[in-house]
Amino acid sequence: MNWFEAAFLGLIQGLTEFLPISSSAHLFIVGKFLPTGADPGAAFTAVSQLGTEAAVVVFFWRDIVRIIKAWFGSLRGKVPRSDPDARMGWLVIVGTIPIAVLGVVFQNQIESTLRNLWIVATTLIVFGLILAFADAVARQEREIKDLTVRDGIIYGFAQALALIPGVSRSGGTITAGLLMGYTRESAARYSFLLAIPAVFSSGLYELYKVFAKHEGAQGPFGIGQIALATVIAFVVGYLIIGWFLKFISTKSFRPFVWYRIALGLVLFILLGLGVITA
């Protein structure tokens, strides 16, 4: 049964990681309704996200290689630091700093206190409303080439909010991008690129704890089951990236906003009736 549950959660991870609806919240919520009824755990969430981030790397492979080459070239003085790809390399580094620092400082709270469905329900609704506001007032005049260091830092702190389950990494960064005047697609593309260092670092650290520190896989799933979920998340996530970028090029985020609000309200009702525990 655990293998089936792990596979199903991998599917959920792949479906929700790139949508502004919070994959960590969905893993936490869905886990409550599976036969084991257990929280998959922070380790499961972090490691399975390696699958979806691997999908980002494959999908944007040419862009990533070009950015890395330009960034290293700028270090050696062979490429001007004003080069768009070299600048993107620096902006990804700058935007990663907030979540790296806050993730270390609040690690214990992230793995325990914040994994509470009352918090998840609240953040789903509140940040859904913020996304709706941002999408409604967004000028959508700026492209990804217009990114500045200030914008990268703001994006970084918006991404750091995703340490709270229910906020959504893509939702937070896309909302920040819209409020700064970026187009939906530009905000999403930078969001995907920005997530790569943070998610890989988090997932690899969890693997380090399992294998190097011999802490074992925390939660109801073993490392083999987590690996299965990660592979499934990769395949599904890859398909979702292309669909999502195409969708937001012509559509608004309104369907995701309504979904977030509806899910948050359902959670409040279920928690209030005692059907599920926080």
C-alpha cells in the first residue's frame, strides 16, 4: 500500500509543483486521506521536488546552459556582466539568498510547527486573494530581460514565503512579478529558473541526512518509495510546464485563485467538523 501511496503522491507533486496552488500543501492534504493517513513529511516533499526540478532543467536545458556559460564567462572577463544571460546568472544567485538563509534559520519550524492544516487553509485563501489582486492590476509591460537586482531580491523574498505550506513557490514569485509589472509568462519563467538552486539544495540536503548522517527517511515512506514518487513527479512535471506556460500566455490566473479559495474553505469545514486533524 505504501508503494501505491508514494506513486500517487508523486503524481500530485508533478501536477501541482508549477501551478500557483502549493504542491507542499497538496501533499500534506492528500496524505490525510490516504489509508495510512500520515503526513508524508518534509523529507518526502523535498526529495520528490527533485523530480519536478529535474523536469525544469530538461525543459529549459538550452537556456540554462547558455546562462551558465555566460555567467562563467563574465567571471573571466570574456563576457560583459551586462550580457542578459550573465545577468540572469547573477539574478538567480541573488534571488536564491533569501530562501537559503530563512530556510536554515527556520528549519525546525518548517518541519514541524508550520505543517498545520489551519495554517495551510489560511495561506491558500489569503495568498489566493493576493494573486487575484496582482493579476487584476498587473501592467504586464516588462519582460524577463528587464530584471534588475532589486527585482531579483523581491522575487527571492517572495519565493521564501513558500517555506510556509500553502503559499506556493510559483504562486509567490509570480505574484511578485505581476505586482512589479512583468508579463505572466516572464514572471513564470524566472520563477522556474529561480527555484532550481533552492529546490535542489533542499532535496540533496535531505538525501544527505538519509545516507551520510544515517537518519533514515523520516515519515511513512522508505527511500525506495520516495525515489518512485520522484520519478513520477519528473515525468508529470515536465508535461505540466509546457501546458502551464501556454495556458498563461492567453489566460488569467483566475481559475487557480478560485481553486485555492475553494480548497481553503473546504479545509476549514473539514477541520471544524473534526473530519480531519490539523
